[in-house]
Amino acid sequence: MPGGRKLPARDELSTWRDFIEMTDLLRGRISARLQADSGLSPGDYAVLLALAEAPAGRLRSSDLAAHIGWERSRLSHHLGRMDRRGLIRREECLTDSRGAEAVLQPAGKSAFDAATIPHLRAIRELFVDALTPAQLTAAAEIAAALGSHLGRSGDSAAVRRTPRISR
């Protein structure tokens, strides 16, 4: 094998597949609940969360893209749709006329606020309540180990800082 890497064993592949399939199912269920409860997509919610936590509710587009782990072109198209819906506004950057900033609008703040409690309930019902405290601790340790490993491999989007919500 080039580079001395070996292929995963059968049980390792089984664990991988179980992990991927379950995270896809969980993400799909939480996304569907978010959409049904609030009319927001997971992408909308990620953008609104980042802006709600940002000073003065504004972030440079490049910083926002890095924060949520998206390519700038994907974010640009998404921000255009959110701007047309009145959730955010795109403005010239206050400190650099070459850049643009996304600015949280009152309608976006209201939509985010209305979505948050139902979204957190869905997370509790579909994820937290399914696991024991020890399993939650193990899940956090697994996420940290994967984040650390991916950070070492140079995949900065994979280790973006996600907001923490106290339990």
C-alpha cells in the first residue's frame, strides 16, 4: 500500500457505515422538524445563529462562510435567497470596501427566535433523550477526537467552532 496506509477491517467498515447512516437519518429528521416547525432550512438556521451571536448581528461574508463551513459561492447564493426573504441584508463592509457583510434583519431575528425552542426540543427528543449520560460523554469525546484528527489533516472546515448550548 502506498504510504503505509491500510484499509479498514470489516468490523471497522461496519461501524463506519452505521455511524454515517445514523447521522444522516438524525440530521434528516432534525432538519425536517426545523423546516416544519419554523419554515427555516438548516442552512438558514446556521446563518441566523452565526449572525445572532456576532457583534451587532453582522459578519463579513468570508468569515461567515468559514464559521459555518461553507464555500463562499454557496454562501453567496444562500444569502441572496435570505436577503430576498428579508431575513438578512447584504451590505458593504464597514472596514473594507472590497468586502461584504451579512447583517441580521428584524425578520431574521424573529424567525431565529421563534425557531430556536422547537429546534432545541427536537435535538433533545431525537438525540439527547436517546442516549445515556455516558453515551453523551462518549459522543462528545468521539466528536472531539474526529475534530482534532481532521484539524491535523488540514481540513479547517471540518473543525469549525460550533456554538455550544449548555445542558
